[in-house]
Amino acid sequence: SAKAAGKDMLSFYDPQMQAVVSMRIELEEDIRRGLAQEEFVLYLQPQADASGNVEGAEALVRWQHPARGLLAPGVFIDIAERSGLIEPLDLAILRQGCELLARWAQQPHTAALTLAINISARFLYRDDFVCQVRDILQHTGASALQLKLEITESLLLTDVDKAVSRMQLLRDMGVRFAIDDFGTGYSSMAYLQRLPLDQLKIDQSFVRGLPDDKGNVAIVRAILSMAEGLELEVIAEGVEHPAQQDILRLHGCRHFQGYLFGKPMSVDAFIELL
Ligand code: C2E
Ligand code: MG
Ligand code: MG
Ligand code: MG
């Protein structure tokens, strides 16, 4: 059996390696349990326009672990991704996000907010991806126009034709798409033009050195001017200091996200901030 084969394989490794493997298996089981117990919740980080007004939020998953407290994705996202548990996890966050959008639509001060949700390329490439998103929109009553889906660049290009057609189907319904961590992956200019995209998110590694690092300034300027030509919106991630926002704005960036405007917070805290 596969299990017996796995054991044989493990016997080639040293005990330390085995400890790592069994920790991974334990964590995977714990994620499975946490999903069943609905311990994964959506936190929100504000996204601001050029004048600093909150125009929306990004949903970032947090694990309310009964023993370990509130856990950030760094602790579990990698294992969830490898084990396939990222798919039910993304679904759970998408559902929570759309429920939230439907509630926001009822109040004048939240009705115009957009919500960006991270999805794994694994989820995008699932056969029922488009159906799942459409069903969730229908069941929750959320408007597709307020929903943005963020996909990480490096994983998007597994099967470009498939990605394009799925994105297009949802885009026809009004859903928007952003490329996350832009500049760190492998997108060629040709792919950028083919993908039905709305927004590029400048990765925070390029924002960090602003305004002094000449290389970072050059990269950020290049992304902004290319995006203008392709008629794509740009949002800068990881903006922590006013000087970073100033130079981004100087070069044409109109949307910002980072600790300068707020850290990821509970839904209640986000509403308070508004
Ligand atoms: P991301 O989508 O690129 O999200 C941005 C990350 O940068 C978040 O980390 C956020 O807390 C952090 N961040 C935001 N502003 C600042 C800043 O000014 N300074 C610094 N140093 N960091 C900042 P977080 O919440 O730990 O999430 C890490 C990654 O986990 C996300 O990166 C995303 O790729 C993934 N992720 C989060 N939620 C989900 C989800 O529901 N589904 C999937 N598939 N992935 C998710
Ligand atoms: Mg993101
Ligand atoms: Mg990012
Ligand atoms: Mg990231």
C-alpha cells in the first residue's frame, strides 16, 4: 500500500527528518480538524486610495487555534497548499467574504467597499472553480462587482489557456482579478497582456527600500508605467511609511495597502476604523 511504501521511504531518512515529516502530518490533521470546527476566520486589512481614504480591504485568513491562539498563514498555508487542504480553506474564506459583502451592501457607509480575497492556483485549476464562485455569490447575495480575487503570479501560469478562460467567465459576471506579489514571479509581458486582469499588486519587497533604494525606485516606476500602458490598476503592498507612499504617488500609484493604513484586523475592528 501507499502507506507501507511511505514507511519504507522514511527509513532512508535520518530521525530528524522523520520528526519533521510527522510534525507535518500532525499539522495537516490539525488543519483538517480546524476546518471542520470552523476555526479559520477572515481578517481584514484596509486598502486606501490616493488621499488615504479606505476604499476596500483584503481578506487574510487567521486560524483561531484552541491551544495555540491566533495563527497567521505563515504557520499553516504551506502545508495546506501541499496537502490540498488549501481548497476547502479558500472556499471557507470566500464564503465568509461574500457573506460580509452582502451585509456591507445593506449599509450606506460600507456599500461601496471592495473585498479582495486570496485564492490558490490549486483552487483556480479545480474543475468546479467557476461554479463554486458563482454558487457562493448567488447563495450569499454578494455583488460580483465588489469582489476581487488575488492570485499569486508564480502559480498562475501552470496552464495559461485554462486560467484565461476561467478568469474570463467570472470577469463577465463582474468579478475582478489581481496578480499578487507582482514582480517576484515569472510573468512575461506577453502573459500579462493575455490574462484578463484588473490590478497588479506591487510586492512589498520592492516597496521596502523606498524612497532611498535606487533599484527599488526603478522597478516600481517600471511597473507603474507598464501598467498604465496596459490599463491596469496598481496597488502597492507593504506601505509602512509616508515617504514610501509619497514616492509611489509621485510615480502614479493611486492605491495603497500596508501598516501605514492599518494592520490586518478583525471584521469588527475594521468597521470601527471606518
Ligand atoms: P499576501 O496576499 O501578499 O498578503 C500580504 C501579507 O503582507 C499579509 O501577511 C499582510 O499581513 C502582510 N502585510 C501587509 N501590510 C504589511 C506591511 O506594511 N508590512 C509588512 N511587513 N507586512 C505587511 P499574512 O496575513 O501573514 O498573509 C501571508 C500570505 O498568506 C498572503 O500574502 C497570502 O499569500 C496568503 N494568504 C492569506 N490568506 C489567504 C487565503 O485565504 N487563501 C490563500 N490561498 N492564501 C492566503
Ligand atoms: Mg494577497
Ligand atoms: Mg502580496
Ligand atoms: Mg504573499
